[in-house]
Amino acid sequence: MSRPKPLSGFPEFLPAGRIVEQRVLAGLAETFELHGFASIETRAVETMESLTRKGEIDKEVYVVRRLHAEADAAGELGLHFDLTVPFARYVLENSGHLVFPFRRYQIQKVWRGERPQEGRYREFLQADIDIVGQDTLAAHHDVEVARVILEALEKLHTEYGVPPVVMRVNNRRLAEGFYRGLGIDDHLAVLQRVDKLDKIGPPAVRDLLTDELGLSGEVADQCLALAAISSPDESFVERVRELGVSNDLLEEGLAQLAAVVRAGAAAAPGRILADLKIARGLDYYTGTVYETEMAGFEHLGSICSGGRYDALASDGRTTYPGVGLSIGVTRVLVPLIAKGTLDASRIVPTCVLVAVDAEETRAEADAIATRLRARGIPTEVAPRADKFGKQIRYADRRGIPYVWFASGEVKDIRSGEQVPADADAWLPPADDLRPAVVRG
Amino acid sequence: MSRPKPLSGFPEFLPAGRIVEQRVLAGLAETFELHGFASIETRAVETMESLTRKGEIDKEVYVVRRLHAEADAAGELGLHFDLTVPFARYVLENSGHLVFPFRRYQIQKVWRGERPQEGRYREFLQADIDIVGQDTLAAHHDVEVARVILEALEKLHTEYGVPPVVMRVNNRRLAEGFYRGLGIDDHLAVLQRVDKLDKIGPPAVRDLLTDELGLSGEVADQCLALAAISSPDESFVERVRELGVSNDLLEEGLAQLAAVVRAGAAAAPGRILADLKIARGLDYYTGTVYETEMAGFEHLGSICSGGRYDALASDGRTTYPGVGLSIGVTRVLVPLIAKGTLDASRIVPTCVLVAVDAEETRAEADAIATRLRARGIPTEVAPRADKFGKQIRYADRRGIPYVWFASGEVKDIRSGEQVPADADAWLPPADDLRPAVVRG
């Protein structure tokens, strides 16, 4: 077998990158659990029927088939392309065994048959949180999920050096109410065109609104004026009111969005923005919508998106409304690790290498290692009874900070300091115990 | 959408089962890292060329194809059916960036299109450790991986109540040397028939050896006598010697197996057995072979198997010998969780529910929760300002042990005890902080 080549779109980390990923995932899980989210994992496959329900995404699905199975659409399976479809199915399947509101997090790979490019992969890891209710779900959960995600991303920033983020938030009710207050019936048609603002600019959007939808120039300008509003605090409310449109749904949306921005700014100052042009496409969102950019990596697009859906799932009798966000872990980490922005302080968990004097005394080295591990110190025994210089080089190549000698001494190979030590008592400095994430 | 049904062979856990799985996986990872194994993850897919190299398993492979891709064998992908094939590919692909001997653990789902039955799934989780060398790999690593796995499984037993195991170990060199010492050339043919002992019994195997291979009755009896030997210590060596066969390869195998059993018995007394009938099929193993049964669940077959392979991977110039073991995590956990042998002490991470007096004072409850979380206490705020009795019931249904009142008191809802408490100082007993694995 000649040396295999990487598969485009299927990124893999070397051990150092994986250590960064492990720390980041542990940090996310810790935040989610501090907020009472329970972990679930769903199977990698869903029925094609379930995956293609929404229609629009079917070309990206990977179909899965046993090698010798006959091609047969019935009961066919595909790899999940997000964690929302599987979660909705899990909720319906297990509704009798869950207690609502049900708060879950889910960190798993997803697959999309897209053309790979920077920030877009065929296999990538997502970290989702959602809160789902039975029949109803209070609006304060929209506030809560934003706060949890901002806290999680801020922890990644302060603890591991992941760049800071800006979360942009909007509310579908706000826009719908505003358009209705202007006498517009087909609010989705307007939203669809306003969604193109970043791509084609305000004058072109104005043309679409007047030419395609037949809005008056004045009404179109009002729509553009709404979309131009953004603020890091509640001041957007006043600016919307200054546009002089009144509608109950608009008021509801304003109040909900103000609550999200107020709480988000308190949880992570400077990281949240009400941005009234955010639409998040035309999919199932019905209230709050969120998207998030990472400072210096705006070209990657949103690294964390989500929203409120009044019918995450429904079995015909009961409807399950939900609100949630999804962090694109691979989209965040692959560029940071590839550029060396994030790295690991060593490439192995090992803190101590126990040197071996001679193969005949390997058992003694093993016994020392066992005593160190019993106190939680990751320890390896040298694989060969080479000269000590070579054993120290073995440690050095892996970044292992300490080498232990059967003579009862431990050497910090970075400083060269060597001191007598007792394998039942010696402890490394806490920072040396595990590999750390370091900024390149 | 009506209620979906589970897919046979694709097990999923409810949140309590997932908590058990999380703890078990964390316990395994902790042991592996204490021994210096670095985590890696590989992509879910490999090229079909890579997956079907060994030929025998191809009918179980799941092929993966984009929905609108044209059927085209070239460059086709399949889901990995174990973690050894992907690891071998990873080692070859990254050999220039790894340092050898390379110690890795890998905990990932694998997929096989087999007919589902108890203990056999189409999607299941494996936890593998392997040590791989460049050109050579010392025999003491065969000892080491057995010790690490026994330590890991013993920890699952003592900390989480997973049943104890017995690991059966043999050595291919020992058998090959013995057969050669008897004048047999085709040792694999003998091994293949001896491997049927458990299924068809000694007299039938003897018939196969004499009738199909033309061995004399005396030689066949010697082969059966070897296979009948087992011991929890090194005494098997003496019993093999009593059979009066001498061969260098036999001696090498005896010494290697004795070292594994000696170290294994020291690491986890009573959990390892030299068993000279263990063959592990005819695949790539070339030295030590391991298989493991769980007490009371012997009908599931081996829950942890592996061995030494002198050529885990090769790029034509360099050969990478390896030794490793794979724990069938799903095979272990699904029956234990389904039977209720293992359960979680609660179904959410949450330790404290902060009650809400009225929706107008939700922000005060949020502030209390933030103070508790700042000290690492998983905390939720009640979703509705219901009567306190109903809020306590919310906690009770999830197993949340404490309810916090804005009045500055905390109630242990199990005992009913309610005491004044300061959100900046109060700590629950350590056992209550996180959900625990409990024995049903």
C-alpha cells in the first residue's frame, strides 16, 4: 500500500490538533451541563424520507447502502446532514420517556456531499443545544440559549484563545409585524429579498421590492430602513419606533429581541448585536434568529446559527416548539489549528517518562509508573533501555516535561533541573499535569 | 409525521443511558491517557479499496454515495467497519508527522451491515488502544496493552458496577512452534480446526485433524492436549513442557505469554487466563491474541479482543508492527442499560433548580443561577413561575436534588430539609454535584 492521500472535505487532526479539539469540546460540554443540558447522541443515519422532508437539501445527502443490498428506495438510509432533523425524530420517537421542556446538547459529526472549500466540509463536527417544549415554550428560552452559547464561546476565547465572536440576532415576528404594519401581505417575499442585502446592496434590493413585488418606493424605503438598524443594546427599539409603523406582532418581536440582546450583553459584553437585516434564509424559523461571526474569520460565514421554530416536530396530535443554536466546531477549529493559532503544549497526555536502566529492570520502572498513575499523573515507561540521553530525547520529541530515574530522581527536561523525588508523593505543577492549549 | 420507530441495529440511549455511557467513556479515556495514549479520531469513511483489502468482510460494508452522484466504483467510499483499518491508513498517511512507537486511543462509532441480534449491531461504539512501531515493536508492549485494558475494565467494574471480566490470552508463536515441533508444516490448517473446539468439541476436532489433515492420532492428541491447557498464572508453561515438544518458536511464545499473564494478574488479580485454545480466527494476528468475556454475559461473545500484528501497515519501504485491543462499548452497555443493571442517579446534569416567584422576578432567579454556576454547580432556572409545589415536582421528575428559593433558602427535595444558604458559598455534597452511575 503506497502512502494514502487525504480525502478532500474530510479533515483529520494530528494528535496535537486533536488535543485542542478535545479541550474545546470538554469546555463546551462543561458550559452546557452547567446550564442543565443533557447529552444525547443519535445514530448517524436517518431514513431518506426523514432527511428529504424539507426538500431543498436532498442533493447534499449521502445515501448509505449495504454493499450487496439491492438498490431499493424503500427504507433507504442516509447520513444526517445536521443534528436538528435527528433531534426532532428522537423527540417524537421518545416523547413518552422525556420530560418537557427538554434541554439537550449533542456533539456529533454530520455529513454533506457539498463541494469542499474553506469553511465547508463533507464531514464536520457540530455542537448543538436546543430546548424543546410540549405544545408551548416560553420566550425566555430564546434569551437563555443565546446566553448559554455566548458564555460557551467566551470561555473558548478566554481559556483557549479562540477569537472572540459577534452574535447577530433578529426576530421574525418583528419583521413580519413591521411589514404587515406597512400593509404588506406576503412578508416572506419581502424577507427573501431583504436577505440579499449583503450580496447585492440596498439599491438593488429596493429595485426587487418595487419591481418584483410592486411595493411603492416609500414602502420599500421603510423596509430598507428597518434592515439598516442594528445596535449592541436595546436602543434599536427606539429607532424602529421612529419609523412610525405600529403592529401587535411588531411589538411582540421588539420585546423578545430586546430581552435577548439585554441578557446577551450582560452575559458577554460586546459580543451581541441586534441586527435587523438577519433573515437566516426562509426555513422553519418563526421567531428569534441568531448567527455568529468570529473576529478575523468573517469570511468563513456564520460559525454558530439557529433560531426559534414553533414546530420543531409534530406527530399530528402534539406539537413540539423549540429554540436552539448550533456551533460549527470543525469550521472554527480547522483554520485555527491549520494556521497554528491554536496548538497543544505537547502531543501526548504523558507528563512523566520513567527511564529504564536495563531490560532486566523494566518491572521496576513499571512499578514506579503505577505509583505515579495511582495519583493521577499520566506516565509512560521508556520503550527501550537506551542510553539516558536517548530516553530524554524520546520525551523531548513528544513534549513530555519530566523524566524519572530509578535512582529516585526526577528531571524537568526543559530546565534541566533534577531533584530527588518520591513516587508516592511527588506532584508536577498543575499546569504540567495535562497538555494545555497554547496560542501559536 | 407519525411517531417514528427505532431502526433495528442502531441503538440509541435515553438521557439516563447516555449519562452512563458518558461516564464509562470518560473512565476509559482517563485510564488510556494515564498510560500516555493520545486520542485520535479518523473520518467515518474510507475508500472501498482500503475497506475491502482483506476481502472477507466486504459484504458487511456500508457504501456511501451522494444522492445524485452517478454509480461509479472509482473513488467510492464506505463507512469504516472497525477502527484498525482507518488507524493503519492514518499511520501511513501521517507517518512523517508521528513519533514512534505511537500510542493512540480512538473511541468512535463503526458500522457493519450485519443482521442485527443481541450483542451485534449495525452501528456501534468501539474504544481501541494500539501501540505501533516503525520496523520493530518490543514484546513488552503486548504485556502493556493487556495491563492497560484490564485496568480500564477493572475501573468500570469498581466505579460503575460493570460486571467483571476474564481476558483469555494465547500466542500464535506458541501454537505455531508447538505444531512445527510435532513436524506439522501447515500450522494454520491445524489452528483453523482447533478454533472449532468450542463449537464441535474435542472428538470432532480430532476427526478433522486426522481425516482432513492426515495427522496421526498421536499428533492430533498432542494438538488437543495443548489446546486443553489453561491457567490463571504461569503454570501453563510447565504443562506445555510436559507434552515433550521442543521448538525455538514455542519457547519464544511461552515466554511472551507468561509475561502477559504475569503482568495481567498483577494488575487485575483473577481477570486474566492463559488459554491455549484461543485462536481469534485466521486474520492478521501474528503473536499474542486476546479475547475477553464479561461475567454473566458470556453469550454476547468477546467484548474486548485484539492482538499483535507484525504488519499493521506497510508502504512498501517501511513496515509498522502493532499490538492493540478493542473494547466493544455498545456490546457492553446496551444490555446492561436495557436490563437496568446500570442507571443514572438523575436524567439531567442539573444539581440545583432555582425557583421563580413570578415572571417579573425571573432575572433575580437567573442571577442566583449565575452565581451558583460560577462555582461549578450545574443549575437550571424553573421554566415557569408556577406554585412552588409544581416547581418542586419539575425538579423531582428529573431527579434534581436541590431547589433554591429567592428567599435565600435551599431545599433538599429528597429529605425535605430546607436551610438558609448563600449562593456565593453554598456547596452540595460532592456526590450530588453530578449525576452518578447507580446499580439497578
